[in-house]
Amino acid sequence: MGVINTTPDSFSDGGRFDTTEKALQHARQMIDDGVDILDIGGESTRPGSGNVDASEELARTIPLIQAIREESDVQISIDTNKPVVMQQAVAAGANLINSIWALRQENALEVAAKLGVTVCLMHMQGTPETMQQNPCYDDVVSEVIEFLQQRIEAAVDAGIARENIIVDPGFGFGKTLQHNLLLLKSLAQFESLGVPLMVGISRKSMIGTILGKPVEQRLYGSISTAVIAAMLGVDIVRVHDVAQTLDALAIVDAVNGVKVQ
Ligand code: PT1
């Protein structure tokens, strides 16, 4: 899964068309590079980030989804908290709802169930505004697995087919470096949930903290986490650097596919 940024660039005041056009070019490059799923988000959910209103989020995401869909059959994921954005995104051609809230918002489960598309349910402790203030667990791995188990059941109860559910431990969402490392090391345990597993670690501060490097120097660290995740059975990695990560994952696939004699 490749991450497409749709937030206006503060260094240029080119306006909406410029932003959509740049995002579309970015999407085309990822498609060329061999991406399977494009993740489109119109609201930042990074630690400390605030809210964006629905009209703004729709204006950032819907024209882009339509434009991508006009030229490609690539899978499109909508990263949103808002039922209205889910509905319009799916109408425009999105195949997957990526929910950092695991569809806990008012009406989200019902709307997703009605739309009939695949959903990604992610674990988060707290809210994006405050989640990094004092993340706290007795046993982070079992608590995250337990949460995801409960959200799978809630989704199935709401009418979402089990085959249409993906789960994600939510790296960096209410977790210290220690919590993130424990989760990364324990990813094989998530297989017990019985649904595909996705992770997003690319360029995150857990890599920055280990390396002491800013976001633009985290490529090799990011690739390393993708390789670890894939070796531990993760099905989908959410990344910024598609071509580079695909090379690394081809090596993992080759090793996993070799016949031991
Ligand atoms: C994710 C994810 C996401 N991450 C899913 N969706 C983000 N399913 C947005 C940092 O510590 O992992 N899974 N959508 C981006 N969020 C963050 C969180 C970005 C933490 C950066 C950090 O640097």
C-alpha cells in the first residue's frame, strides 16, 4: 500500500487544482512502481494533529479518487474517520475503508457495512491529539490483539463479512518506542486473529528515534521494518517508498518460497 498525501503544500499557494494534480502524479508514479493499493487520506492523523472539516476533506480526496479511477483499476483505500467521506469515496471508486478508529465513530460500522467494501480496523489508544502524552499498557501485545478481536466481532455483528476485514496494530498511535518494538517483534501472534494483517511504520518517529534521523532520512530504516514485518507474516505494508520496498519484499518472497531440501 502506497501513501498518497493530499494535504496542501504550505510552500506553494497553487491552490486545490495544484494539490490534486500533484497527488495524481504521485499516484501514477506509484502505479508504475507496482503498488497494489493506494491509500488516500484528506486529514492528517499524526500525533498532535487536529481535525479537518468534512467539506475540506471531501474536496481533497474525492476528485483525486475519481481521477485515479478514470485511468487505473488499482485498489484505492480511503483513510478517513467520517461516514460521509466513506460514502462518497466508495461512490467515486474506492475499494477499502481504512479506519484508524476501527469504525468506533457514530454510524461508521453501519455505513461501512452498507457499502460492502473491505475495511481496515486499526488499534489506537486515545485520540491523535493526545495519544502520545502518556501511552500506557500492562501487556501491549495482548491488549492490542484483544482490542482488534473485539472490533472484528463488532464489525461482523454489524454485517461486515469476515472476509472483508483487515486489522492493523497501529504503530505510533498511543505507543512508546518500547511498545512499538514489542508489537513489531510479536507480529506473528496476530495471525491468531484469522484475518489479513497490515502495518504502517514507514518514516514514523519510532524509526527516527532509533536512528536519530529526520523524516527524510528514514528510508533504509523503513525498508528494514517492512522486511521484518513481511518475514513475520504481515500481508500489507503501508509505505511511502513503493519501488524500494517492493525490491526488499521480492527478496522476502524468494526466501519464503524456496524449497528446503
Ligand atoms: C497506520 C497509519 C494509517 N498511519 C493505518 N492507517 C498513519 N491503517 C495514517 C510517528 O510516530 O499505521 N495504519 N494512517 C500515519 N500516522 C502516524 C502515526 C504518522 C505516527 C507518524 C507517526 O511519526
